[in-house]
Amino acid sequence: MEPLKNINLPLLSDRPLTQSERRILDLLFRAGPATQARIAETTDLTQQSISRIIGGLVDDGLVRTGDKVQSGRRGYPSASLELVPEFAFSFGVSIMTDAVAITLVDFTGTIRGECRQGFLSLSIGRATDWLAGAMAELLPLAGGRPLAGIGIGVPGSFVGEGAGFNTPHSLEEWANIDVAGLFRERFGLPAFADNDGNVAALGESLVGVGRWARSFAYLYIASGVGGGVILDGEVWRGRHGNAGEFAGGLPANSHPFPNLELLRQLVARQGLPFETVDQLVEGFDPSWPSIDDWVARVRDSLSIIASNATAILDLDAVVLGGRMPRPLAERVIPAIELYDQKRRSQKRPTARIVPAEAPGNAAAIGAAILPLKQRFFKAQVDTGGMSF
């Protein structure tokens, strides 16, 4: 495949960053504007070192001074430091079994634009051709500023040490291939790929539930069911990158998977045939009688998943997300039971079960953050199973 040549893609040149620079950039990315005093409190760096590092980041256009804030009870207000939003932009792509979504974010992770398209079948050529047009549509929103790269969220698990994904059968052409390499060749951009549950959890941690919950399990409910885990604000990927495969704990053939494909089948029996889950989500109606049937079928499965997640990891929240419409999440949450022995009649503290709060497609948002994290915000680059 030839790189995309019909639109101008201004690449961001590599700038070697020290570990201390990455730590400060990561702090500003996560916490927003901060004073040098606040940075000193959060890190083990001296004020002198911070001043020198910040001076270099300001000179290179990554950081700027913002409003003055009171940093303590005494003394004059200090100038805050913040990331320069227009320093770089990044694309994030969510590959789904029957749709594609793309999001453009700036250097602070703020969404600048997004597009999505449903497909009856999703070949690689069909997806990348549509993405070329969507990128051309979104690129002017970057104002000619450089691109850090493109991140891709893919359904499926990692298998072994290779870069491929064991995708659902409906994405047979995508199985066991180097998705990041394919996108890098097609679009001429640095590319990073991870499974959809991990990137959706990352997106939710930045612009959704993560604003109040430091640790949570994210259930990615779509045609299938998977997810990701956020511990202390970071994605916990596990040994092979497959942490968050919550349905793997369900006994075989005894508990239905709590996914939207089951709802699509139940709705079809009531005379409302949708060809794809994407069409179901677009046409979702909370008054469908089939929803009560779906809740009755999946409540035990969700209770097992949520109980195991909160008992093993001691989480702040269990988040129902992915492609699940919020009204559907709100219907099923009261039916989910968190199992507890209540020893001495005392209830063990458990997680809150909540709908996802991220606006837009959380997987596309999280995927867009991948290039920024790998190139600027990770103190130590740890790829896990993620492919580049």
C-alpha cells in the first residue's frame, strides 16, 4: 500500500526527551496547569532542576506560562505552567466489527474533531479508504500543526509475542497481522495499536469516570464483551496485554455473554431486525420490550464479572461502557448484584457500578492518546503487548 499522498500530513520530528522532562510533561497532561512549587511537591526534582527543565520545554514550544495562581497561604501568586495545546495533534482510530470511528486530539488530549461510519462488512481496504477521507476532513482542524502519529484500537486479544490480534471472526482479514505496521505504511505516520478494551479504558480514565475514580474496571460491551483495567490512573495491561478480558471468567455454556449481539437477536424476535450492532445502537429505543428480557438474561453474568473485579482489585468503580447506550446501562445496573459474605453483618466496601461518562467514542479517544503517551508522557516506555 502507498502512504497517503493526496493530503498534507505534517509530521512531528523526534525530539529526545529526558526522563525528568517526560515526568513533568506527564504531570501537566494529567493534572492540568501547575506551578513549579506544585511540580516540586509531586516529584523529587529540585526547584533549580525544574526551572532548567521548564525553560527548555518552553523554548521548544511544548510548555507555556499560564495564569497566576496562589500556591500557598503566604507570598505572591505564582505563574502556572501548562502544555501548549497546538504543539502537536494525534489521530485515534477505533476498529469495530461493523464500524470505524476516528478522533483528532491536541497535545492536551482535548477532542478537536471526530467522525464515524458503519459498515455491513469491514475489510481492511474499505476501512483505510474511508479513514483517508475522514483524515482529510479533520486535518484542517489541526491548523497545519505537526502530527504525533495515529493510534488504533482493535477488537481481540494478543497471542504470543507478535504484533497481531486474535480478532473476532467477522474481522478475519484483520487477524494476526501487524495493524500498526499496516497503518504506518498506508498513512506515513508513526502508528501504535492496542486492543479496544485497553484504549477505551485509557480514554475513560482521561475524559470520563477517571476524573473521580483512580482505579476502575471498564467493561467494553459491544458485539462481544471485553474491557480494560485502570489502577491508580494507569492502564494495567497484564503480562500479555490482555488484562480486562472479563468474560473469560464466565463458566462455559451456562451464562450468556452480556453483549449487544444478544440484544440484537432478542429485538429481531420482536419484529425489529437490525443487520448489525452498529445499526442497533444508532436506532436504540429504551422502550423496547426486549430490553427487560436482555436484562434478565445477563444480570447473573454481569454480577459475576463485577463481583470478581471489585473483590480481586478493590476498585473505585465498575464502568459499563464500550458501545452500550447509556439508557441501557442505567436499566441493567440496578439488576447487578455484588456478592458479599457480610461477615459479622458488616458489608465489605465495594465499587460503584456506573455508566461510562466519556463523550464520544472512548476507544478512539484513548487510541489518539497512544502516540502522545509513547512519545512524550511515559516516563519509561513499556510496550507490553502493544504493537508499533
